[in-house]
Amino acid sequence: MNGVHDLGGPEGSGALENEAGEPTFHETVEGRAFALDLRGVSVRRLSA
């Protein structure tokens, strides 16, 4: 798939490589947003 909705990138471009020592989140706000998203998912599961 090489269309607008393909989030994986074009075919044949190879795998992404991690940089040595690269942090999981580059900014504090990224980790907080991830935690809020996980919390929202768990709350929705419990209330369903």
C-alpha cells in the first residue's frame, strides 16, 4: 500500500533503526499523553 492512509511508509524503504541510547519519549509531554491514553482505555473497558 502506498496511499494516503498508509502509515507504514512506502514499500521497500526498509526497517526503522533505533539510535543507541534514544529515549522512549523525547519530551515529558509525550509520556504524559501516553499515560492519559492508557488510562482512558482502561476506564472505557471497566465502564462497558
